[in-house]
Amino acid sequence: MAVWDDVVGQEKVTAQLTAAARDADAYVTAEAEGRGSAVLSGSAMTHAWLFTGPPGSGRSTAARAFAAALQCVSPDRALGGAPGCGFCDGCHTAMVGTHADVEVIRTDLLTIGVKETREQVRRAQMSPAGGRWQVIVLEDADRLTEGAGNVLLKAVEEPAPRTVWLLCAPSTEDVLPTIRSRCRQLALRTPPVEAVAGLLMRRDGIEPAMAAYAARATQGHIGRARRLATDERARARRAAVLKLPQRVADVGGALRAAQELIDAAAEDAKEVAEEHDARETEELRAALGASEGKGSRLPRGTAGAMKELQDKQKRRATRTQRDSLDLALSDLTGFYRDVLARQLGSGTALGNEEAVDAVARLAEESVPEQTLRRIEAVLECREALDRNVAPLLAVEAMAMTLRAG
């Protein structure tokens, strides 16, 4: 299986990356054989890339696949085969995350700070251990603070000879102009629903009916589709969200629905965090030399490290809660999209066929202008959450607008 197989619906992007991987391989081969000084300028390969696209488009998947192709050591390359076979040691270790020269940076926090960025910049100056490329995949480049972005800028401006930066962000506007101007940009699109369903069946062994439902319900968002298809609790939470438009008929119902949405997001974040936090805490306690047992005392002078971990866990819980809430708001937007499609007589397939009765009822009871205002209210709520407005306040304001229409 080639490394590109999970990059679905992005034929132009994979073609460009394959060409770049060929040129990168030719560069490494020429240097290894001493055939003069290999040159990258003018080729399809460059030292910094920016992968952009809507959530679920597979930005990080494409970046990791490209990282694997750059490390490919398949003998088929000598016969004209494209790098990225998926079977050789270079491809396999890069894809599973154990390659010494591929660093994937993702964060559970709201931002990536200067300290973490400086560590990666220092790594970028090192020569690759395997003799090919030092690849750094930054999955959340949009979460860099301004200071961190300025630290990264220096590394992108003056890269080491065999270092490649692969940055991922929702749009070019989410990255500092000085950084994006030094990157080759690749724009990914939302993959077709059929392609996502096929991926779920092929890669995850999902039954065809469930794969089709998950892909359609998430409108081609690969990560959400996989979670919906494999997690019964996710399907239950989504069903509860789709009932919200029917519960905002009066002020009391709207406020209760808002509170329940916030509580559900908090509970979801708690479920995700509990096991992870406990494991992290025990690992740090062991590293600091604490004796075994939950109530055991830490050695003197280590309280600061524990406090730093607790602060990190709190910030991660905040992001997880907001991500869960954003997921619910995305489902709500999809519901009103179906209502608007029904009102306008569009032949577009509904994304929420399980809520077809509720969609039809609301479409008859309201007009397209009201539906558009409701969609705008959901989008404004998402923007308010991005601006760190108190979640309950933002969701309550949205619920009141949904009621008024």
C-alpha cells in the first residue's frame, strides 16, 4: 500500500508531492554518488511547505505521507518507481511514528509557545541520522503564538541543507505572512463523501452502511467520520445535538438546551482527559523519584514540575472541551443546511437523513431567511468561542437566536 492511499480526494496535491519526492530522491542520490553539487532550486522540491484546507481535508495525513516518501529507500526507485512505496523501512517507520528523522508536532493545548518552538528549531539544525532528510511536521501551525512564529521564521528563512518543514493550517491567513511567503503552498479540499466512505471500509474495516452514514453525516470530514463510525457515544451525542432545534420553542427550553450542550462537552472532555492525565502524572512522579503509591511524597524541589504538568492538563482540558463543543456546533450547522436545502427545493442529498422528519417540520414552519439567520447564529457562536467568550454565554446567545429565528 503506497503512502498516498489514505490521502483521499486530493489527486492534484498527491501528484505535486510525488514529483517533489522524486526530485528530492534525485538530489540525495546525486550527493551520495558525488556527482557534483546537487541543486534543489528550480525543482519540484523545496525546504518549506504549507498544507492548507478545511478541517477534515487530510492536511496532516498528506504531510505525513510526504514525510514518508522523502524517507523511502525502496529498491524500485532505481527502476523508475516513485518514492513512497509504503513497504520499505523508511516509509513504514515514518508512517508509524518511529523514524529518527521525522518529528510530528501536534498539541493538545490552545497554543504552541516559544519554548516548544525553539526546541524544534534546534532539532532542525541537526543532520539527518539516516542520511536523507530531517523532516519536521507541524500539524497545528495556526496555534503558534506570535513569538513562536517569529522563532520559526528564522529557521524557515535559513534552513539547514537537509531539513524540510511541513506546516499544516486551515488557511494561509492563519499563518504569519512572513512565514507563508517562504513556503510552497498546497491547498487541499474537502474530499467527496464516497471517497471517505471507501477509506473507512478499506482502512478501518467499517461496514458499508455505517461508513456511508458517517461520511454523509460529517460531509466528508475524515477524522470525524471515523470517530462517528467507531464510537457509539459519539453517535449518541450527535443525536442529542440534532434534537436541540426542537427544544428552543420557549426561553426556558432554549436556556436548558444551552446548559446541557455545555455539560455534554465538559463530560466528553473529562472522559478523554481522565485516563491520559492519570498516566502522565504517574510517569512524571516516577521520573521525579517518588515512591510507589498514590499518597507518597515527592522529593524536595519537584513541586514546580508537578504544578507545570497540572497547568498543562488544565489547558488541554479547556481545548478538548472547546473542540467537543465546536463539533456539536458543526453538526447543528449541518442540520440547518438540510432545512435550507429543503426550503429551496434543492436536490442535494440530506446529510442528516436520520432527522428527516425534524428537518421537514422546521422547513415548513419557517422561511429561508429565518434559517439563514439561525446558521449565522451558530457561526457567530463558533467565532465567539475562538475569541475566548465564556462558552455558556456564547451558547445561550445562540440558543435565543435559534428560538427567535
